[in-house]
Amino acid sequence: MDVDADLGQGQREAVEDGSAAGAGLGPPASGAEQAERRLEHMREVAAPSLGYLSLEQMLSEMLERIRDELRADTAVLLLLDEDRGVLVARAARGLEEEVRQGVQVPLARGFAGRVAAKAQPVIIDDLNHADVVNPLLRQKGIRSLLGVPVRVEGRVIGVLHVGTLHQRRFVQEDIALLEIASDRAALAIDNARSVEQRAVTEIMQRTLLPEALPQIPGLRFSAKYLPAGTTVRIGGDWYDVFQLPSGRLSLVIGDVVGRGVLAASVMAEIRTALRAYLMEGHELSQAMSLLNELLVAMGRNRSATAAIIELDLESGELASVSAGHLPALVIEADGSSRFLEVPPGVPLGISLHARYERRRDQLPVGATLRLYSDGLVERRGEAIDEGLARLGSAAQAAAAAEDASFADRVYRRLVDETSVEDDIALLAVESLPLGPSLQLTLDAQPGVLAGLRSTLGRWLASEGVAENELFDITLATSEAAANAVEHAYRAEQATFLVSCEHEAHSVRVAVRDRGRWRDARSYGRGRGLSIMRALMDTVEIERGEDGTTVVLTKRLATGAA
Amino acid sequence: MIEIEVERLDGIPVARPRGDIDAANASTVREQLAACLDVDTDKLVVDLGETRYVDSAGIDMLFRLGERLRQRRATLLLVIPGDSQLQRLATIVALPSALPVCETVAQALGGCVRESGA
């Protein structure tokens, strides 16, 4: 049988084997000088020159050197899978089948298992008289084995063993050499693992959080993300911000219960799903219901809280819905603050029958909206109200300062980074007054039109332009922009410019493209031009060598100046 | 990209686009609206009460849709709230000369007699 219950006759624990240690240093021919040279060679098994190799290649190269230096026939490295309590062959020389067959040795059983469990070198003088778990060792005809634990900071992470096809009595010097090699291997593995983990984490973070916050005139975004824990810098919190096809802005914050990679993977799924629901045009409470149904259906006993806020850039109107998430904070232009009122809602993933109710509010110019996760306000042994109160005052104080992004300022006031017990996500949107002019550079594709209308509407509203004039100027500009999009020459990444000025009771808009203005022959285009003429006071089309500029002006009848 | 809510009132399909109709989505909206009309109805009500902007591509689409329905011996009825900006636009582009435009869904369901053919 392969079961190895006890030390066989031929097996000994190296530490008890005083005779081997005392039997002289290695083969008779070797003097102290030669021993020193071998040690030196062994220290170089993980030389920096191997640093460019992948971990697998590096380990394999190291094993080759170990095999040479110890004049062994086989060299194998097994790494401990802590979750499953087994040693898994990761690299081998002379016994490559171990890796190919994915040999796994349970802890405390078999030769390697015993080395790991005892955390001491183990020698088998004669395999014929010992029990081993792994049939490969016997099939290969191995007679003698020497194994040492691979340790990182005193913790066993694997086993390194060498074997010979002829019977050999491994001696103390062999053990010393293999232990040096094992230390070097441990270092290399640990380095590679942390590099690997960092890389994975960075990729995940990049994928999980928005690449960049949107650039929208009149709005300033800031965000902060800090996962709990020190090793894996990802967690279940997320924020998202994107412009909908309607031109409205979607702001999302959420928190998947749990921590680390597992919570992050659930978060990644529901973040993407929610984005898709919203982009498809689902109304807020409906999108939240769909997300809830999805999470319930995923059936992994995962729950999450989330809040979605939709901001109409033109009117500053907010719609919000919450699934058990803490209320967003509004800091008004005068510095006073209040929490956005919204029915709390059932957290996602708990009940298929949960319903979510949308509430409307307003974000006036000069105000700031803050979405955050509970890690920002919760402290152990403290009521949530105290945390919310602290957040309110920190946000007010931060609104007065100007030295860093708003999110950064609030964050610094509330969080001592060394004591983060839970993930923290923070997203802030400041609504800034727009100046008397507005410059936009837009991609020449129809999808930008809705965003253009909402930004322009927002600017006109902040300039005090009356409702029907706002409508006329915005729609006329949208028509001119649609022409620019249609006529933009087919170059990829073509853009067009929209510049708007408000001066002395009139608004002037110039839409400049680099394409050729075509004669207004077709039905649709002809209508576009007549709409512009009907809505504006003047419409001028300047055809130039390098493009076409449409200049629209409108005198304002009402009091705005 | 635009959500269109469809309900049946008195057996007549009433479609309500949520959002603007412009060059980016006009053809999709037309297909979606046309799909609302089935064999047993000869009316389609399009309620623009939740629509802020309709650009020339959108207006063009409504004219074409009206024409398409006429060929199928059906009527396209538009609902545009009376005090809305869209109402002014409808007048500018003479929409009521080609399509019945009503102020409320109830009027549209009743045949939109008052505004029809203005």
C-alpha cells in the first residue's frame, strides 16, 4: 500500500542521526575548501540572474543546480496548499512526471508530508524498506531520499527533496546544502508570489473601478477607495459613475458583504450588471429590483447594499433609490449639510420580493453630493448616528478648505489609515458655477448629442436663461452638432467644437467641424436647418477650406444679463 | 438605448419613450414603435409627455412612421402636453398638419377629434 503510517526501517529523522553528522564532511576527497565552495554555489542557486524567469522556470532552473551540486538523480519541490492541507508538486528535475501528473501529498503522510508536518529534514536511506505515498518514487527506482522543509518566516510553505537511484547515505553536509538551497527557494517563491499577487490585485482594481472620472463642465468629481486589510488591496465596495444615453449622470455606490477577493468578484458581477441595466434605460427602482433578483438568483448567499443616484445635469434634479445603503450627504452652497431622504430599502440578495422606491431631490449649483460606504463612518462600539454626525461635520469643514480634492479632504478628516477595519469607498460630486462661456470638444458621433444638450442646458440655466429660450438654444445647437457629426469626414477619432458665449442679453453658439457642409437637399437636413432658423435669431454657415462653422445667435427677451 | 414603456388602454397600444429622440436613436425608436402595432389594432398612441427634446431626425422619424402606419390603414396619434416646449416645436415643424396631435392620452384614445388635422 501507499499509505505511510510510520517511519519505515530505512527512514530516519536527520536531527537524531548524530552519526551521519559526525561521519566526516561528505565524501573523503572533499576538504574544508571544497565544502566551502559547494556552499557558495548553493547560495547562488537563486542568483539574481534568474530574476527574469517566470516562477516555474526559475524553480526548475534552481532544481537543476541543486541536483548537480548534490550529485542527486532527482530534485522535487512541492508547495503547500494551505486550504486543502496538501503538498502539490510544482517543479521537478529527473522526476518531471510528479509535476505533470499533479502529484499531491497529504500533510503528515508520505515522505514529503512528513517533512512538512515535522518541519525538519527527513532521510530515507533505503526506499525498499520505507512506505511512501507517491508510487512514482518507487516506479522510478529511487533508493535514497533527503527532504527539507521550505520555510518563510518560520512557516512551512513546502518541501524540497532530492533522491538517488543508487543507495546513498545522506550526511550532515548534504542536509546543510539542501537547507541553504531551500532558504533561497523560499525567498524566490515568496517574492514571486507577492509580485504576482500585487499584479493580480492591480489588474482587478483597474477593472473594478472606473478608469477615469467623467469630465463634465460644471461638475467636479473626486473618489477614494480603500480596501480593508494589508495584503490583498481589493474588497467588496465599489463606486461607479457614468453618463447615460439620456445625458443624465448615473452615480452608484455599493458594498458587497464580506471582504477580499471573494467579495470583490461578486462586486464585479453586480457592478457590471447594474451598469448594463441603467444603460439600457431601466428606471432606477426597476434597475435596483433587477439587480436584487440577479443577486438572489446567483444563490451564493451573498448580499449587498447599494444606492443609485441619477442627476439631470440641466435641471440639477436628482432621483435616488437605496437598497439598505447609508443615505448620501448633500452639502449646500452655504455650508449646511443634510442627508438625502430616500426610503431605506431592503439590502440586495435577501428577498425576491423586495421593492425599491425612488425619491426626487435637487442639487443646486454650488452644492456637493457625497456617496460613501459604511466603512467611512462605522467604528466598532459606536452607534451609526455618531458616525453620521461626524461625517456631516467633517464634510462641512472640508467644504471650506481648498487644498485637495473634496473626497481627499473629507477622507483625511475621518480616517486613520492604519485602523481600517472595513472597506471604504467614497464618491463626491461638486456642482460648480459655470462661467460666462462654455467650450466643449466632442467626438463626432451621434451618441454625444444627449450629453451636449444636458451640459448646454445646465450652462444656460446657470446663466439664468429662461426656460423656453433655453429649449430653443439647446435644440438648435443640437441640430448644428448633428450636422457636424454627419458631415465630419470619415477620419477616425474626428471631433468637433462647440463654444458658447453669453454677453449683453444674447447668447452666441459656434459649432465648428472639419468636414464639408453639404447642400441641404434631403428631407431631414432641410428640416434641421429650418428648425435652427425658427428657433434662433441668426443662423450663419461659414464654409471654410478646413471645415464648416455654424454660428447661432439668440437675443434674450427676459431679464438675464 | 432608450426605454419605451408600452401599455394597452382600451385595446390601443400606448407607447411612452422615456427620454429624448434624436439622430442617435431615431431609427431604433421607429422600429420599436412600429413593433407596438399588431394586426387587431388600427391605432398607435405615442405619448411624448416624458420626452424633452425631439430633434429633426426625430421629427422626420415621426412623419415617416405616420406614413408607414397610413399604408397599413392605421393611425399614429401623438400626445404632446399643451404647455410644453415640444408643443412649440411641433407647431414650428407643422407636425399637426400631417399627424393628429393631442394634449392628453385620454384625448388620443377618444380619437383626438379636436386637434386632428389642425
